[in-house]
Amino acid sequence: MEREMKPPLASGRPASFLSWERPIWLAGLALVLAALAAYHNSFSVPFIFDDSASIVQNETIRHLSHLGEVLKGPPWAALTVNGRPLLNLSLAINYALGGLDVGGYHWVNLAIHCLAALALFGVVRRSLLQPVLADSLGHAAVPIAFMTALLWILHPIQTEAVTYLIQRAESQVSLLYLLTLYAFIRATSVEKGSAWYLLTIAFCLLGMAAKEVMVTAPVMVFFYDRTFVAGSFGNAWRRRWWLYAGLAATWLLLAWLMLGSGSRGEAGAFNSGTRWYQFAGTEFGVVLHYLRMIFWPSPLILDYGGSVLEENGLRIALSGLVVLALLAGTVAALKWRPVLGFLGCWFFGILAPTSSFVPIVDTIFEHRIYLALAAVLVLLVVGVQRWLGRGGFWILAALAVAFGFLATIRNRDYRSEFAIWTDTVAKRPDNARAYNNLGSLWLARDNLVEAERCFRAAVQLRPGYPSANYNLGIVLTRTNRPADAVPFFLKAINVEENFVDARVNAGIALTRIGRPADAVTQYLAALKLQPTSPDIHYNLGLALSQVGRLDGAIHEYEAALRLDPTLAQAHADLAAVQARQGDIPAAARSYLEAIRLQPGLAAAHLGLGDLLIQASRFPEAIEEYRKVLQAEPENVHARFNLANALLVTEHLDDAIVEYERILQTHPDEADVRENLRHARAMKQSGSR
């Protein structure tokens, strides 16, 4: 019967890697100080990218006392937080302490990063003291563990998981992943480890509530047990089957969270037509890209915009051969060199949920290498120690300083949304999403020229990109090119038929170019998706009035006003249709209500003035027209009717002045000239 191996309490061998005998807490303090130095310029980085939907617009984090809502997450598809209650809870705590002050979120992110590094330090140190490694590396356990954690905490590729706020999801699950393994190591190193075993399961359960990457943690604990403690899979199972049953049970929580989160399923790329083998072919290149970035972290890119590899069969084949060779080497090492095999399993196992054959929307993000990076760094540090001995420490220390410097430099790229998206476009010029996001920033600043340039680039790169087509349509509409805007709105709708805003703005553009019947079609489709939108009812009313369907227009205006009685313009437009149908009393009431809600609304004063003219109430009409002209001095209709009312009431001098003002800008208006001639004749006749 195999005897379970226990790590020695201490190693009596002298240190050959670095002769130091310092408290472990000092190493931990050094890690924290190093992280503060590298990330000192990250605390004012604003919310970017998915931060907006997941934090700024996330109403469920506003009230920490409503714990059920916090744990459930937002009802709409904020992919980063839905199905991840622990992540959403941490955001709610941040909001309770400081609202939307970005500094607080950055401090928490950095604290999680530091705790993860400390946990990594503990895992590596205690692993090196296990019997399988104690004789060869136990004497250097502290310096090796410290240098591994130092390189890991300072590596510039980690900035995406720390500085980009919502990627707390990655650092949070990684911390719990490491704590699960650390608790297991502690449980197997003491005579009575029941409390540590319970913590192992508890940390694993919490990790399942943080992010789906945790799915491999139970398996990784089993592999660790076989490699460092039990000596074989069979022995590990016999001794601790109850532990693995408990760890496996945590998968139930993950399954429940994923099934209960409608948006979580949308992260998959199955609906986009991506086949598993196509995705796997791309991920061969992604894995190799991650490995290159570990040793040469440049350029660092926030958003790769989708596929990394071109449709190049040779590249895919070559990448596949390399990755499959590494996988085969990992399998072989599990038998012949178990520790090396475990590190390979760590690397590939942690990447497996995002870089295997299960299609997801985005093929690559740098934060996904966050925890897998540790396995490669352990190999690097141990390799340097074996090769160069004590002198290797200084080489690794210099590398750590370089990493920290590069991390600080990278944080500067995050200083503003403009900076990070400009950086992304420069480094990834084939990224349509980056152009679209940069264009949105220009649009928010009313720089329509730059916005149009970015949106056109996005559409050129991805012709079927709904958001970019929609945004380009918005720019064209705002620059008085509604006819050019319509095709882009329609293209967005063709790709995403439930795109309500695209349908509404398509309707607005169609109305402006004289196609109100087509606008009605778009508004009706939009109403099916958002039947309680007063704005859509109002716009539909406008379109129906233009095609002469006055009863339908009244119905829609009234529906809009039931939903929002404060829409002054809707009252005014309803009054105009009521007047066209001859219901003058109703029209007058609607105009007066519009004026009550918005006293300076020119359309309401103009319509009321016309009603007063029809009722021969000329003095009152004159007052209404003057109010119109105070708001809109160029309103020819109001000025002409004002002049006519003045003429009828024999205010001839004032009437002549108003007619002459119209002719200054509209000299060809025959009716105005005729009325002016008549006013002058009346004045001349009266003077005689």
C-alpha cells in the first residue's frame, strides 16, 4: 500500500539560489509594494468598453441592501456580470462605498491582484517543499516562489485584468482558484485538515460564482494530489473521494448559473455559424500568441476584434502541429515527469474554457492568460535557477523591473477612452469594433467628420456590423443626408431585426426624404418590440398624419400622451390633426395644453393663432403670432398671418413693416406683394 507523502517541516540544505533567511511576510510585503509601484498611475483610469454596461448602467449594484437583485444581476445582456453573482456583489460593495468614483474600483482590483500573487507565492513555496521536490528545490523554495510571484504580478500582460475594471472577473476567479489549491495543500500537510478541506470546497464554490474558468479547478486539485501528494490517481481517489465528490458538486452551481443567465448563452458563437473545428483552428494560433506574449509582451492590445488568424490553412496547420505537440508532451510528462506534466495541465487546463473547441464570440483577450501565465513563469524561474544558480536571481530581478516599467507604460494607454481606442486602432487596424468605439467617442463630442471616418472604416471592414451601420446612419442623418443614411439603417436591421433604435431612426430618415409610408412600416415593427415607448407612438403618429391616415395618427398621439402626458410637442401635433378633421374645440384644448407644458413652443402658438384667425379673434391671434416670432424670427407663416391680422384690424403701419420684412428674404412672394400694395393703398386712402 502506498504511503501518502507529507512535506517536510523545513529543509536543512543551504540555499544555493539565494542565501537569505528572511520572514515570508517580508516577501509578501515586497510583492505588494512592487504592485503599487507598477500600478500607481492606474487609479484615475476611466470606465471603458464593457465597464459602461457592467458598472455604469448596472442598476442592480445601486442598492446593496437588495441582495437578491445584486446576486441575480441585471436582466439585460451584460455578458460580463450576468451569471457571475460574486463579481456583481463586489461591484455593489464598491458602489456602496464610493458610487461611480473609479478610484475605489481600481483599489479593489489591485487588492485582488495582490492577494492572488500572495496566494501564488504560497502555492509555489509549499509545492517546492513537497517530498517530490524538497530534495532538489526545497532549499530555494522561498526565492523561487517569490520571483515567480514577482514576475507574475508585474508582467505587463496582466494590466488588462487589473486596469480594465470589469476584468476583475478574471483576477477574482484566479484568486479563488489559487486559494482552492492552497487550502488543499494545507489540508494535506497537517494531521487534521478537516477545516482546510472544507475551505477547499468553499473557495471552489465561490469561484464557480465568479467566472466559468473555475470549471477546471476540481480536476486541477485531483491532478495536484496525484502529482505532489498521493503519488497516483487511484491513491488520490481512494484517500479523498469524498473531497472530489464535494468539489464536483460545485459544478452544479456553475451549471445553474449558466442555465439561469439568458445572456451567458449568448457568449457562444454557435449562432454566428462558427463550427467547432473552425474555432479550434483559430485557437491554435491564439495559444501560440499567448506564449509569445509571455516572453515578448508587445504590442499589448485591449481588443483584437475577433479572429486572430487569417483563413490560411498552412498557418492553421503549423500552429496546430505545435500546440498538439505541446499537448502530447504534457500527456507524456504526466507519466514520466509528473511535475512538468502538471504545469502543462495548469496552462492548458485554465485556457481550455476559452481556447479549445467550444466557440465563443471573441477568440482572444489578453486577460485570459492571467492565471495560466503562472505555469510558464514557474518553468522560467526554475530553469534559470538550475542553469545559472545564484546569479540567475539578478537576471530575473532585472526582468521583473522591466516588466514593472512596461506595466506602468501600458497603464498610460488607458488614461482616457480616446487614448485606449486610438491605441487599439493603431495596433489593430483591421478591428472594426475598435473603429466603431472610437467613432462613438467622436460622435459624443459632435465631431461628425471624424466619427464618419471611423464608422465608414468599421463598415468597410465588416459590412454586416449592425452597430457600425447604425452609427454611420446617425452621422449621415445629423449632417442632413437622410437619403444616404437609410441604406445603413436598413442593413443594420437586416442583420439584427430586433434593433429597435435602427428601426426608429430609419423611420425618421424615411419621413424626411418623403417616404412616410415606409416609415410607418418601421415604426410598427419597432412598436412590437417596445409597445410602451411614447416616442415610437409619437413618431408613428407623425408618419400616419403625413400619409393622410388621420384617425390612426390621433390614436398614436393619444397613446403617446397616455404613456407620457408631458410631451408638449405631441399635444401640438395632435391639435394640428384635430384641426384638419374640423374638431376645432379639441384642437384648441390640445394647443393650450401644449403651451401650458412648454410656454415657448412656437408650433403650439402658431396653430392656436391660426385657429383664432378662423374664429375672427384677430387681436388674440396677433398675440400668438408675436410669441411665435419671439422664438422663431424667420417663421414666414407666422409673420405673414401676423401682417394679415394687423391689416384686418387696421394697424396699417405695423402690417406694412411685417410685409416688407418678409419681402427682404422672400422677394418673389406674390401674395405678400399684393397685400403690401393693399395696405399702402388703405393707408394712403385714410390719409386723404
